[in-house]
Amino acid sequence: MEMGSRKIELEVAEILNRMPSDLALVVILREKGGTRCLPVLVGPLEAQAIAVTLYNHRMPRPGIYDLFIKTLSTFDGTLTEVDIYRINGGIFYSHLFVEKEGNMTYIDSRTSDALALAVRSGVPVYIEEELLDSNCIRLESNGAYSLPIATASTKVLKEAMAQAVASENYEFAARLRDEINSRTRDDDSDEKII
């Protein structure tokens, strides 16, 4: 993260199974003490690793994330935090910050793995406020989530629409298409999406 940028701590709020296949689930990260939320697509194995810890289930044998944490500890390393440092085209990029003998280093990680490790280790997850603002959804008072479609760039909307169509989420894709088309009408352009 850039020097001087404000970091916001996130916590796992819930795991949703709203995708049309079993290949991905959505982890909702919520800003601590706030209403901004960040939906992160994760695989079923990562979601299970997060859920096992969140709901205090005990596994009969250590999993891969337990192995990673134990290996760090064996070599006198400690996972101190996870930072989501970039989001590009719906892909999240994270760093694992590891301290060893007073020295801090970071390791690039898939965000799904980073979240599983953070939850398992009890370390905080951070994101730069500007990055959160430009990619967040909001938790409404009725418990529903709202997407700030009107504030997203047309490029982001087109990428999100392509992903929604690919995952067969046609209702959301139609909302995105309508917003893109309304912008196209405002620009008096012939580039309308059907």
C-alpha cells in the first residue's frame, strides 16, 4: 500500500452461496464498525477453510492452512496481517505480511488463501480506503446489500456484466446493461448494448 493512505480493517461478515454453480462462493468482508462491504469470490476449499474457523469446527487432521502457519512458526515467522492491495477486473490481489526476528516482509497471495490464513491466524485484514470506496457495496439497515452501480466507471460495469453473464447471473447483468445503456444515451453515442 502507498505511504500515507488510510487503511481500513475488514472482517469476514458472512459466506454466501449465491453462485449458480458449486465452483465459487462469495465471502462478504465488512469494514469494522461500518457499512461498506467487499464481496470476494472464493473457491469451495477456501470457503470451507474460512467457515471451519468462523464456526469453531474441529477438523480431525490439520489442513493446508494449518500446515502453512505451523511452518512459519517452526522457522520463527509470524503472520501479522493481510493487505488487499489491488482489485483489477474482479481479481483481488493480496499480500501476507510476515515478521521474523524483527524484520517484516510480504508474500504475494491469492486473496482467497490470504483470507483463510487471516481467519485461521486471527490477524487483521486491511484495504486502502480509496480501493474500498471504489469497489464496495453497502449494508442497508434492512440487512440487504446495495451496489453503487451509478458511481462505478463504464469500464468496470462492462467487466462486471461480462462476469455476471459468464456466471449466468442474468438479472444482475441486465441491471448493469441498463446502466451502461443509460450512459450511452446521455453521451449520444450509437454504442448500445443489447
